[in-house]
Amino acid sequence: MSMTRRASIATIATAIAGGLAADALSFEGAEANPSTEPWHKIGTLAELKARGEIAFMYPDANSPARALLLGNGDVVAYSLICTHMGCEVAYARETQTFTCPCHGSVFDATRSGEVERGPAPRSLPEIAVRSSHDGVLYAVGISAPVFGRPESLEENQTIYGTGNER
């Protein structure tokens, strides 16, 4: 039995629509259950409010990161690995900047980790943070690979904002 062109197109369109619906349902499931990979628990909103910052590792166990509560109330998070040569940067709460002890690069925490002073060629990788209904904070993606560690991203982790979302 041979299918007409119209029937073939309808079958393909139905399969595509079904796949898109399944993807949408799985995304809603991840939103409802933040412990689902690739969400990585970093602490609680109460803890962040009390301390002003939370240290954690992301996207792997060898990549230090920091979540911050900025003076304007925004919650942001960044990799602490300098984009110049991979040294670990230090955060100064009073200036809301990160400084690299190796070569002096300075990054602005209030402006997406942008370079204020080089030689770093790029902003610090920014880590997307989401909170659950009960105030638990999760790292859910990163804006760029960590310096020297592109292989550290797991298959299900997201590099957002690059057009290379997985």
C-alpha cells in the first residue's frame, strides 16, 4: 500500500509535533523537580542572604564558583577561574569585583562578570541560578566553558547564550 504525498507529510508533521510535545512535557518536569539533572544544588536563599555569598563547585568538582547576593538584591554566580591564564580569582564584597592575583585582571560582578581591567580577554563564565519553591538554589547552566576545562562539561549541562545550547 502506497502513501500519497499529502499522507506522508501529515505523518511526518504528526511525528514532529509529538516529539515537540514530549520535549515540552519533559522540560516542565525539570522545572517542577529541580533536583533533576543538570540542576546542581548550591545552597539556600536564606543561607545566601545571611552570608552574602556561597562557594560551590561547578560545572565539575575541580571548578570553584561563587554565588553572590549583590547590593541591589540580585543573585548572580560566576566561575572563579580567570579567563586569562586560569588562576583562581578572589571576590571583594565592598567593590563587588573579582581580582586575579596572578596578572591583575578585574571583573565586575554587577555587569555579568565583564572585564574591568585586563589582560583577561573575556568575562568570567556566568552560572545561571534558579531557585525552587522552597528556596533551594541550583546552578543550571554556564555561559561559557571554564578556562582549560571545556571537557569538564557533562553531556547534559548547558552552555547558554552562545547559540550552542544543548
